[in-house]
Amino acid sequence: MAMNSQTLRIVPVFTTEDQAWLRRSQLAVPDFWSGHTAAPALGDVLRVGGRQFDVQARVWEHDGTQPVLKLFLGDGRAQSDTVFGQ
């Protein structure tokens, strides 16, 4: 899906446990999609602070001023715990 990155806000939604881990680790989640022209898809993987999070659901919303794509992410897994090709 093509998108205009100027009019779409993409918000990753982490589990409660992963939110706490991010706070404790004092990690900022980068703006992964800045400048990209394609929205993330189900199954895409984000890597933050040595953990991987897969996109499990996408929810489109509108905040009154612009479209918002919320990405609901699975539990974070350590890089060494990840099995590719599942």
C-alpha cells in the first residue's frame, strides 16, 4: 500500500511487559518508517534494544486530524531466541 508519510502516523503498541522493559532500559523507539512509502505488514519484525517484535495486528484509526496506523506487536524476544523461517 502506498502512503504519504507526511499524512500518516504509525504508532507501535507494545505489551505491558515490553513497555516496562523499554522504560527500565531507557530505550527510545526509533521512527522506523520515516521517509518510507510503504506501510508495515503483518509479520514484519522490528528490532529494538536487541529484542525482536513481530507485527501481529494492524488497526487503522483517525485522530481527528490525520490517519493513524497502530501496530500491535508480539512479545519481545531476545535476538538469540528467534527462530527464522517459521
